[in-house]
Amino acid sequence: MMRQTSEGETPAIKKMFCYRFNREHRPMSYYSLYEIPSNDGMTVLDMLDYAARHLDPSLSYPMHSRCDQGLCARCALRVNGKPVLSCIEICGEEILIVEPLDKKRVCKDLVSYP
């Protein structure tokens, strides 16, 4: 069942393409598409949380970094080609392409080596 906004309206569905890479199972990277019910004020990290909890528990992303103030920068990702802090970046676009900052240092999906 689709959750509703406080006004009783059905939230918009946003499409999020997430970069996927797992050296152990697949040597080439690819993108997975997730359709996320989105409310106003939803951040990129909120959308990743929804995808991992409800759609694909195998998705790896910087979920441990929940300062939610943009201070620690552990949640830094590239969204639609722009570097952002996913804990404070509001999802304004209908289509999001979420990638790690540095694809050369990826250990799995959106998680990079420090």
C-alpha cells in the first residue's frame, strides 16, 4: 500500500538509479532502478534508506553516517553528476542518478574506501 502525505495525497514516485558494484559477484558495474514514494523534504539518504529497507536489502551505502547536519561528510555521494552530502540534499529532481564520489575506490555499491 502506498503511504499518503499529511494532506491525504499520494506521494510522487521518484526514480533513483543507483550505481552497483560488487567485485565478488560481478566484475562490471551497473545501475539498479528503484521507484521511491517521495514526500517534500525527503533527502537522498532517506531515499537510500527506503530502497534498502523495502526494495533491495543488498544495497550498500553510507547508512552509518547519520549526523543529518552535513558536518561529517561520510555520506558524500555524486547525485546527477554533482557532489552532495546525502544526509542534507533534498530530492528535488524526478530522476536521480546516485554514484560514489570516486568510482576507482569503490569497495561495494556506493561505499568507497577512505
